[in-house]
Amino acid sequence: MSGSLSSAGYFYALRDTLKTIMSIKSTIAAAFAAPFLLSSAAFAGPYVNVEANGSYPDGDYVSGNLEAQIGYEGATEGGFGYYVSVGPTVSHTESADDFGDVEIAGYLGATKSLTDSISAYGEVYGQTTSNDDLDFSGKIGAKFVF
């Protein structure tokens, strides 16, 4: 038996190898997703949040920041959902094309269902600055589900 394969043989060998690789990847993905599929939607507990934000006035990048936070979310018996998180953040500006100092940032937020299709939410964000100050921002809103 010669060790050569026809072009069709190469195709079938490659196809079988790719099927095996995809099967392994699917199995790994399913193993990682299983805890999330089995948990309820009202999960309470610790989490990690990694986020990148950018500012694009007039369509051009001006600045942004990277955040990595640990947090906790839960709900009260009265139906308020809440979350709190804290971690390092670093900013970037296009004008200097430079990253700033690592600062500490955090979120404190809450949600409350008002009806089956309307809920209210609010969030406060705080961040230290290189001037040893604290910057705060907030938002409040309503969500309507159809």
C-alpha cells in the first residue's frame, strides 16, 4: 500500500480532522456553558466585569478607558435588584496617544420592576483621579418590555 492520497483523499482526511476538532471545541464550550444554563435568571452572587469604553464625537476617537472589576449582585425580598463592583481602570487619550495612571472605579446600581413590562433603574459611577479627587456620574431610567 502506498502512502499517497489522492486529492479527494486529502479532502476527506481534512474534513474528518476538522470534524474532530469542532467536536472537541463543542464539548469544551458545552462544559463551560453548563453552569450558566442550569442557573436561574435571578442569579445572585459574585461576578467579574471587563469593559472597554470609548468616546467618538463626530465619529472620531477621542478617548477611552479599560476597566476590570469584581462585583456582587443580588435582590432583596422587596423586589429590588442591586449590584456593586470595584476595580482598576486606566484611561487613554488620542491626542497624547498615551495611557494614564491606573485609578480605582466602582459602580453602585439598583433595579425595580414596576409592572410586568416596566422597570426602573439607577446607577452611580465613581472614579479616583490623578489629582486625588473623586469624579462621580449617574444615570436613571426606565425600561419598557414589549
